[in-house]
Amino acid sequence: MLSEKNTFQKNYKRVDLRFGLCYPNVYRTAMSSLGYNILYNSINEREDTWCERIIFPGIKSLESNTPSKYFDILSFTLQFEEDYFNVLKMLKDAEIPLKRSERGANDPLIIAGGPCATANPMPLSDYIDVFIIGEGENVMNDFIDSYLDNPNRSLQKYLDVDGVYIPEYDNETRIAIVNDMDDAYHITNPIISQGDDETHSVFNNTIMLNVSRGCTRGCRFCMAGYLYRPMRQTNYEKLIDIAVETRKNTGFNKITLIGAAVSDYHDLDMLIDGLEKEGFQISTPSLRIESITLDTLKTLKKSGLKTITLAPESIEKLRKVMNKDILEIQIFTVIKNAVDLDFNIKLYFLIGIPGETHDDVKELCEYMKKIADMHTNIKRVKFSINPVIPKPHTPLQWEGYDFKDIKKKTRFIQKEMKNYNIKCESPKKGLVQYILSCANRQVGAIIEKSLTKNITMKEWRENTPKYDIDDTLPWNKINTGVSERFLKIEHKRLRNLKQTPWCEKSPCYNCGSCEK
């Protein structure tokens, strides 16, 4: 049974706005989302608004058990494309008309944000009234102010709010981001969840410390690396103060460092050392191989970390295609050091990289075997194999998804690596994710149909998009700051195995993000 501390309880008669913060995935996933938690705490600091959580499959709020349809605003956080199905299910189960054109004055205003909404709002554009483009806490106060100034059904008033896309107007929208992480909202009084495993977040009883946002390494498959440029970092002394304050409020002694590129954080060693001196145990979801030092590994081991997560992505030739030109000596040095320090190791690899051949996949299998055999126990080395999913606003947005090719390669890897600790993502799931990522608004009809019928593989394949380099893309009204000119250059360079150096260690290559 779920028990929570540090939730916000308010008198609904004394607030002007009831705000339902919806997460279209299970509790464990919702409460692992730092962005979702930031919105909950930051909105509730307003005296005029009560923000309550509604988490799938529920349709009532956790705070007061209020049905979804009685809220003024319902806001969906879209972290994963597959959650689109649950968005419509939550609306249907709450007896709220699915399509925005069918809703009236007595229905909640339906808004959505998060990385999927930012990248391509089209698949849900017939169902969502307003999309928040970018980092939500940078927009939400202005949005709520606009609502309270004139709480009618007209959406035109929101056109003046930065970072807002309104399907009814199909307006051009520029992404909104927090420019200075020292001014960003940092949680020091998080919700404490107690209950069974299903109600534990991934970071249960752990302080999520937001060290940085954005990444400019330029891995050509990474949507987050293009959406949220430039990289912004929180001062390490401020982070230590936040951790100490949060421990006072929660009793938590474990830290998880959160950021798109944690190991690129300029003062990482000083941060880890400072936290370790305060007696914290430290972990991080993943580390970038070329940024990891032996001292960093030793400090993480000393703080109690048991598993190191790395992402070599592929063999050397194909890493160049993805602009992830990590030297072999760096990879094997980090793995050897991790083995010597008795870490468990988890590694992520991709298949379906442009230009990849069957011989490349054979070489990848031998590569993974070589890595696993470095450990005293090959089962302590886990491999996760995932198909490349072309994403909006990346140089791969003009690439397709070859289902048959991915399926063939996946079967080969599963057979070849059967004696190793390996998990392969479903090729069909990859196809569905690609369609939901890159399709236009017509795919919304398939999402809606899934509420009552099973969608066949034939239907999915018939709705698979494919774009040429000069096509107008469905998400062309969303301006992330990175120019289309730059993305086209990167697309050409990947075909020629050319690398684009990290801008923090080379001259600016004018991607456009620093002009946001």
C-alpha cells in the first residue's frame, strides 16, 4: 500500500486553479522523472494554485481523490512516445471528450509538455489544446497567469507566452529553456514514497541532483542532445548545499547525479569529492566513456556504487557515423579499470546505424564477447541492444526505419550471443516508436483506434514515414535553436564518416543554439 510524505495538501476552496499533473505511465516511472517532480513542487509554491498528481492507470488525483474531469487544467508529461496511447486512455476513462474540437466550456484545458511534445507535437495535435515547448518550469508560471487573467476557452491569449505551440493556430514556436542552472528550480523537499516495489521509483530514497542540462557532444542519433542546447551547469558548491538541505528534509543519504552529460560536468571530481566528504553515497545513470578517469571510478566505488553504465554504441567505424569517435584505448581502459575495481558493467549498443552491414553486426558480436571476457564473470557484464530510432531535430530525421533489416540483425545477435547476458529491444516496438516520433497528425487516428482495436503490423508499416532531404517536415513550426542548415550538413557528414568536434574543445561550428 502506498504511503507518501511531503505532498501538498491545500483547501480547494481557497485556490483559484485546480491543476492536474498527469503522467501517462505507472507510478514507479512517474516518480523517477525529475521534470515531473520539479513541476509538482514549483507549481504548488503558488498560493493561488493546487497542483495534484494523476498517474496512469488512475484517473483520480493522489492528493484528494478528485476525478480528472473536475480539474481546470490537465497537463500531461510526455517522456516516451509509447505513452501516447495512455494519454488517450486516461481521457477516455475520465469521460473527457478525446478531441479538442469536441470539448466544451465545462471540460478541462488539456496541455502537454516534455521532450516528446517538444520534438514533434503532431501525433497528438488533434487531442491536446496547448503544447509547452521546452523546459516546463520556465513557462508554467506565465501560462497559469494567462489562464487566470481570462479563464475562457479561447486559446489566443496563450500566443504571447514563450514556448507555447497551439495546434488550432499552428503557430511558429521557439523552445523555452532555463538559461542559468543556478537560477533553475532545485527540489530540496521531494516526495518520499513508501510501499511495495511497484510504488518505488527507480531512484527510491535517493536525492536526484540536477547537475546539468543539455549536451553539445553532437551524437547524431540523440534527440535530447539537439533539443536542449547549449549545455548548462549548476555550480558544484550550490549542488552540495542542495544535497545537504535535502538530506535534512528527507533523511536520504544517497545521491543520483542527473544530467544529459553528467561526466562532462566541468567540476565533476570536485562535486563527487565534496559529496563524499559530506558522507553521501553517489551514483549516476550513465557516464560518458571519454570523460571517465580512474580517480572518478575510485571515488564512485568508495561511495558505494556497484554498477557502471557505459554506451560505446557500436564498433569503431560506425561510431564515426554517429559522431561518437571514442578511441578503442579509452573504451578498454575504462572497462579494465571498472573490472579491477569489481564493478558490474552495463553497456548500451545500437543496431541499424546508416551504412551498417551484416559483417559489421558480426564484428559487433565479437566486440561484445571480447568485452565480456575481460570480466572474471561474464554474467556481470550486461549488454542492451537497441535499434536506432531516427528522431526529429537530429541529423537522422531524414533516415527511415528498415524493419526487416533490424529484425534479421536482432535474431542473429540473439543466436550469436546466447551464452552472454544480453537483452535486445523488440524490432516491432522500435518501428512503432519511430512512427510515433516522426509521423504527422494523421497517425493520431491510429493511436485513437488502439483504444478499441488491436493495430496490426500491416497497419503500422503502412503508416511508416520516410522523408527526403528537402521535404517540409511535420515539426517545422518548432524552432529548437539548432538550424536546419546545420542538421543537413551533419547528415551529409555522417555519410562520409566525418566527425564534428565537440564545441567545448574546438571553435564554434555555428549550430545556432547559442543564439536562442
